[in-house]
Amino acid sequence: MDNTPTTGTSTTAAPGLLAGKVAFVTGAGRGIGAAAARLFAREGARVLLAARTEAQLKAVTEEIRAAGGTAEYTVCDLADPVGVRAAVDRTVDLYGRLDVAFNNGATIQRPGPMDRMPEADFDHVYTVNLKGVWLAMKAQVAAVRATAGTGAIVNNSSVGSLMGNPELPAYGAMKRAVNSLTESAAVTYGPEGIRVNAIAPGGTATEMIRTWEADSPGVSERIAAQTPLRRAADPGEIAQAAAWLLSDRASYVTGTVLRVDGGLRA
Ligand SMILES: NC(=O)c1ccc[n+]([C@@H]2O[C@H](COP(=O)([O-])OP(=O)(O)OC[C@H]3O[C@@H](n4cnc5c(N)ncnc54)[C@H](OP(=O)(O)O)[C@@H]3O)[C@@H](O)[C@H]2O)c1
């Protein structure tokens, strides 16, 4: 008699959520983007990581490879239109195609009322958080059309886009504009099989919230107290939502802004 314990299920591993796909991720050096790059690779995607800080990109890429995944990185500033296009094109050069993209990279502003915000700071938040997403989507649509034919894009918005955002007014405005661009893109590219969605994370334990905390001590605790789940998200929990939206399991979902906020806006 064979006494080998069995689980009662097949021993064949299920294919990953993103098996066979080529994924492009911005802001992939740390935080939510790094968690997403790791997760997408674990779920079977070949990944290109992009951001400005090479040391961080290199570290995450090596981690993914050490775990058996396929990853490369490219240094890219979302404020540089030529660089954004080149980063997306690099994905196609390396892997021969583009299927999915997570436009996650963004910057935060110094908190404070809008009348005290320097014009240059407003312009920077606009350039990186809104124009950068538009540039990336333009390049991604072209790359998907030229290679995979159909695909999916997820833009990282914020729960702070869904209401007045008096402490981060420019950040909130650009994120709300990202929601609008997402919806417009979903309508425009849906007929050719390119789905476009956004996620709206709540407070997530990353450098971005630590930067805000440094300017506004107690803000993380305040957000956690207002959140029904009473805690910040782990970056990996946000990445899970992006992975699902990019996967074929979300094949009938487009034009949505999915809150991943622990119930904050419920
Ligand atoms: N943390 C939260 O509570 C929270 C809540 C809602 C939404 N979000 C959104 O989640 C996304 C990820 O943020 P995070 O929390 O993970 O913050 P993070 O740890 O600060 O990561 C931001 C990433 O974006 C990259 N980035 C910033 N400016 C860039 C630029 N000009 N060009 C290219 N890459 C740039 C950063 O890399 P480099 O600096 O090396 O370029 C970094 O990899 C953002 O869209 C953010 O708005 C975060």
C-alpha cells in the first residue's frame, strides 16, 4: 500500500495568471511597482522594469531572476517623452512583443493648500503623473498593435482622486485626470481588443506615504483609522489587483477605476 500523503488535487501546477505575456511596469524600482514586477514574473510574465534609479531597478531585477523569473530593466524618466517611448520600445526589442502594461510610476507633491504650491511643483506633478501616463499609453497602444495585437493596460490612480484632496490638490487633480484618460482610452481601444483600467489604492506602506508622513506627521495613522480594515495595504495587495485586471481572467472588464482601499471610500 502506498502511504504517500496526497492533497486530493492534481499535482499539475496551474498556469500563472500572466503566463506567456510580456509586461512593462513603470515605477518598478520600489513600492507597488516592485511588488508588481515580482508578482507578474511569478505569474509567468516576462517583465521590463522602468524607473529613474538604476540601483533599485537592478536589485529588483536580480531578485526576480534569482527566483526563476524573466526580467530586464531600463532607466526611464516619465518626464522625458523620448525616454518613455524608448523604454516601451525596448520591451519589444527584448521580448518581441508587448501584451500588458502597468503605468504605476508617479511622484507625490509637498502637502499643503493649493495657493501655497509653487508653479514649478504643479508643473512637475502634471508632467510625471498625467503627461507621463499619456505618453506611456500612446507608446503602449502602438507597441501592442504592432506585436500582440490585443492587450491590457492598468494605470495606477489613487483613492485620493475620488474626492476633494485639500492636502495634495495637484496630486489629486492629476490622478482624477488619469481616471478620465483611462475611461477615454477604454472606449477608444476597446473595439480592437485593448482593455484599459485603473486601480485606486488607499494608504499603502511605501516610500511615498513615508515622504508624506515626514511632512505631515501622523497622516499614516489617520488614514489607517479612517480605513475599515484599519491598516495600510502591503504593496503586494495592490499589485494583485493590477495583475488580475491585466490578466485574461478580467477579459470583460474595461474602463473601470477599481478601488483597492480597504473600504476607505465605502
Ligand atoms: N503609497 C500609497 O499610499 C499610494 C496610494 C495611492 C496611490 N499610490 C500610487 O501608487 C503608485 C506607486 O507609488 P508607491 O506608493 O509605490 O511609491 P514609491 O515607493 O515612491 O514608488 C514610486 C515609483 O515611481 C518612480 N518614479 C517617480 N518619479 C518618476 C519619474 N519622474 N520617472 C520615472 N519613474 C518615476 C519611482 O522611481 P524613481 O524615483 O527611481 O524614478 C518609484 O519606482 C503611484 O502612482 C502612486 O501615486 C500610492
